[in-house]
Amino acid sequence: MKRISLGLMVVALWLMVARAGADVWSIDIEGAIGPATADHLTRGLQEASEANAELVLLRIDTPGGLDLSMREMIKEVLASDVPVVGFVAPSGARAASAGTYLLYATHVAAMAPGTNLGAATPVQIGTPRLPSLPKPEGGRGEPNAGGESRAEPATAMERKILNDAVAYIQSLAQLRERNAQWAEKAVKQGASLSAEDALAAGVIDLVADSSPALLSRLHGRTVVVQGAERTLHTEGLAIQRYEVDWRSEFLSIITNPNVAYILMLVGVYGLIIEFYNPGVGVPGVLGAVCLLLAMYAFQVLPISYAGLGLILLGLALMTAEAFAPSFGILGLGGIAAFIVGSVMLMDTQLPAYQIALPIILALAVFSAGLLAVALGLLVRARKQAVVTGVAHLVGAIAPVEALADGVVWVRLDGELWEARSDDALTEADSVIVEAVDELTLQVKKQS
């Protein structure tokens, strides 16, 4: 009996320790969804699992973001062995576009009063088009939220993107047993719902004023995690916020399109300066570091390689203008290619991932000035005659100072130099230095 009692005490103590570590981890998803957001969520879910958290609370307030980052985050949520609760909060927040997909993927979807979700149309086909002639009655099209006819996607690629997005959000809705019909409407028509309407339509599961109120309502709720039912015990649990660390902050900075764009140009400039003026080291090292950081950022950003190629072509043309002046033709062409390539560089219509036009224009002017002026000065400096060492004596004219025992002595730069020549020389002659062999000058008679 004593052994059984001792065993029960050990089990009870283990359960108490495990229960004490089962907190609620809160991860904030704020602003545009991008590589830094995906990295923050991924590491947060991993650490929550290692800490034996009871559940993870995603506080969502986003206008949307990159499709690649969104899908990476959804994969992590679906693979999590800790229940994930999506909560659009505080009041005034939204889960638009990519945020709607993410909310659909969570085990429990909740919203605070005064929030909204929807507008999940992919941005590639959601941008305004040029005006077109109205369609005749009975033409193809479907009404949008305002009751007006909305044209079908114009190209095969747009239809593929739209159908892929619809199938993706419907699969999430079916997995979590939520309203798949409205999900399709959110993608095709860009529909949106308030918190109360979303609850009534079966799009979300709960409406709560705050995180503590949400946890209170979640207590005793059963969810399916990795194919197994799990009952949530959230009463009295502490909320532990997973803070954004230096790594996520750094990743957020360098994956900012404007910062990545500047890093790329600094890297190119540094390597060019080091190549044409070797020996300093600082421009080359700084340029290499900046270029590697930019390449890493471009790896996780939606980059148009055509735009990147135009930028490099523009830099090459401006460099050619510095070496072979063409009355501005190469320079102007380089500036034009540089600006067009910079505008095309980000292969997305999301405002948060566009390069600011003032930065593009400022760097275009700076690039033209740096490459046309600075490199021009370096080239002209290389073409100037050497003024240090014995090499600068080549081409100099010197008088013959003396002839002694068959040795010719000339005076040059205030010093006597031994010289040799194939010409017959006298003390009244002047000679031109053709070469310097250690301390002996090879000269010829000045005609």
C-alpha cells in the first residue's frame, strides 16, 4: 500500500508540475505579413510546444501580406501540436486578405467587437484595371458587395491564381468546419464581415471583449489537434507574451524592400570602388557584407528578375559613360534602365512591399553622380604620369654632365645618374630617359 501511495504521489506531483508549466502563449501578428512575421510565428510555436503550453493565442491585426509567408505560417499552424486560437483584437483591428486565411487555419477563430475580416482576393487580380466598355445585359460577371457586376479574371494566369486561392481557403474551412461558401465569396468578390456577422455566418467560433474573457469561454472546449480530440483547460492560466526578439527585428529591417534595395546598391558601389582603387579594403568588405545581406533579403521577397537585370544594366551603362564619354547617351540610357528596373523590382502590388519612388529617384541621381564623376576621376588619375619612384624619370630630359672613363653621367632632379646610350654623346648634349635599370638610366640623344 505504501508503494502504491508513493507512486500516486509521484504521478500527482508530475501532473502538478506539468500543469504549472501549461501557460497560454500570446503571439502578436501585427502589420503586413512578411518573412519576419513568418519567422516570429514559427519560432514562437516551437518554443510554446517545448514549454508544454496549453494553447497559443494569435492576436491578429493585419491588412494582409505576402502569399509565400502566409502559406508558411499556415503550415506551421496546421502542424502544431499545441492548439492555436486566432483572435482578431483589439477593437478596431482587422484580419484582411492573408489574415483571413490565417484565421481560418486556427483551431478556434475568435474576434473582438468592432473588428472585421475578409477582402481575401489575391492582390495580383484585385488591383484596379483600366476602364473598359460596359458589358451588354446578360454578359458574364457576378455582383460584388455593392451589387455591381464584377468582371471575371481577364487572363488564364489570373484565373489560376483565383481558383488556387479559392481552393486553398475552402480546404481550410472544411478542415475547421467553418463557412466555406462565404470563404469563396471573400476571395472572389472581396467580401468582408464584422465580428457579429462573422459569428452569425459560422465564419468564426467566438466573440470576446478581451483575452481573459476569451480564455474563460474556451475552458472545457474540445478541439481536434493532429487528429486527436483535446479538451482545453484555460481557467486561471497566465498569459505569457512571446516578444519580438533581436533576430525578428533584424530580419524585419533587412527584408524591408527599401532597406534591401539600398543594401544592394551600397554593395555594388563598394565592390566597384574597391575594384578600381584596390588596396583600401574598407569599400570592398562593406560592399560584400551589404550585398550578401541584400541577396538574403531578395531570397525571401517577391523579386522580379527582369527588374533586377534592368538595374544592373543601368549601372553598367552609367559606368561605361564614365570610361567612354558618349555625349550622355549611355548615361541617360543607364538612368532610364535603373529607374524602370527599380520600379519593377518588387513583383507584388502590396503597398507595404513597394520601393518608395522618392528613394528610387534620389538613388538614381546619386548613382549617376557617383559613377560618372567619381569613377571618371579615378580613370583620369590612372592616366596621369607617375610622380613618385624612379618610374617618373622615364621621358625626362637631362643634360650630360660629364664623360669619364667611358661612363656617361647626366644630371637629373639635382642628382648625378650613370647613363648608357647607343648614341655617341658629348658634354654639350641633352638626352631623353627611355628606361631605368636599377640606378642606371637608358638614354638616347635628343635630336
